Amino acid sequence: MTTYPIIENFTLSISNISTEIYPLINSIRPDWNSSNTRLVTFTEGLTNVIVGLFDNRNPDDESKTLIIKIYGAQTESFIDRESEINAMKILSEQGVFSQRILIQFNNGIIYEYASGQTCSRENVRKENIVRLIALKLAQMHNVPVQRAEKPYIIISLRRFIQLLDGSSFDLSSIRSDIDAIEERILPSLIPNAELGKDLVLCHNDLLVKNIIYNEKTTTVSFIDFEYAHFNYSLFDIANHFIEYAGVDNADFTIYPGREEQKKWLEIYFQARGMSQQIIDDDLCHLVDQFSALAQLMWGLWGLVQARISQLNFDYINYAKMRLDCYENLRSKLFEKE
């Protein structure tokens, strides 16, 4: 019986992927070659190069399709790849998602394909899809998890600010904010946070393009677990709400109002077996406060990417948009200071 992932001491070159990929996958797809398959580059990712490998002989059957993720340059400085792989293993074993990692190589992974279409900022708010997303996130958050040293929001803020040491950006006020967030703000937002209830295994990057909707099976899957980590469940929800904005021409004014939030939260908490949770304006306000934290995290992420990424994307303006959103929400976060 094959144990996955298969570990291969191999570095895959983006420029030579069309020839190098076949020796790499020989152990799992020995009959695949350049004449009976096709490579499709997915362009939605802002960190890595992601390519799909499809079997041309069975165009209607995508069950054996492979996804090849080649890690972006220097991303190991702020992405815990072992945590990503472990999260995918756990979620596959628990039956939350079906995308097993099949091969792990030096600069990436190959995993199973989630059939369907990536969501858009239009359909991610459709009632049937909203329900599926809330149910799936609840299922993910109910996966048993061990307590980590710190929630991911603190780990990521500290890591990003450290990676920006020596940059030309004036981050003195943000550094001060991060100290306050860790020492006072988070403990006041959720006092005595409980493992398995408030602190869970989170996706932490649930933007619309990381949600796959399969119309035939009326199911959703999540993809891209590189930020999956122990964190506050409300952070994951708040981050998803702000990501209604989309990626290309992001519009952060697209954010669910109170009634829309309450409907989403009611589905989610019932699915988690927490029907005793009071869903009111106070809870929505708490979600808004976590939204501020998400905007801050991705703003700093954008500045880091601007320094290290080789992808063609305007990270500086993206970071500025995020940090402007943080400033607009900061008063809600620091209201008791």
C-alpha cells in the first residue's frame, strides 16, 4: 500500500515543467506523457505558480487530474510548508476535503484536483453557495486540533513585521499597534478563548478564488491551505467576509451587512453544534473587529511580497488598499483603549 505523500528529491523548474513533470509523476501516473495530457496554468494565485495536469483521453473525467504547486521564491520565510502539508493531511483524513497530497518535492507539492469552478464575488453571495460555504467552514472548524503556542494572527503579524525590518516603510505606529493587539486587544475581544470552540484549525485565506463550487454535485471545496493554522474561528469568518471584495480590481466596500452576516452566522453555528450562540449586533461587531485584524495582516503581507515576489502583480498598491481599510476599521478595534 502506497503511503502519501511520496517524497521525491527533485526540484521542478517552471520553465521546464512541460518535460520535467512526467518523470516526477511516474510513480502515480506511469502512462501519462506529453501527448496524452495537457498543462493548464492557473493565474489566480498571488504567491505560487499553480498548474493543472489533465488527461486528454478522458476529458469528461477529472478524477485523476493533478494540481502542481511550485512554491514562490523565498515564501518559506513566511509560510510554514510543513503546517500546510499537515493541515491537508488532517482535513483529508477527517473527510472534510478530498484533495490528498500525492507527491512532495523540493520546491512544491502535487495533489488531487477539486472539480468545479472557482467562485466569483458575485456568486459567493448566492444563498445556496453561502449556505454550503458556512457549512464547510463549520466542518473544518470542528476538526480536533492541538493547542499551538500562539494563534496564527499573532504569528503572522510578528513574522511580517520582522521581514520588513530595514525597509523604507514607516511602520512604527503599526509596530505599536501589534504590541497592543497581542497584549490587550485580543484578550479583551475573546477572554479565556477555548480550544476547539474559539481557537480551531482555520483556513485563514478564504478568498473567493479559494472556494470551488461544483454545480453537478452541489458541493464546495476549499483550496490553498498554505496559511492554514491554529487561529480564532471568528478571524476565519471575518477574513472570508472581507474577501467578498475579490482579487482583481478588489472592491472592499463589498462587505456583508448585519442581516447578511447574521444569516451566515446562524447556519455556521448550528452546523458547529453551537446553537446556544447568541447571534446579534454585538457578535457582528466582534466580526468587524476581526476584519480589521485581517486587513492589517494582508496589508503587511503585501509589503513583504513587494520585496521578495517575482510574480507580476502590483503588491504595493494592494498593500496600500489593505492598510487603508485597516485604518478605517482601527477605531472599532481600539475602541476600549
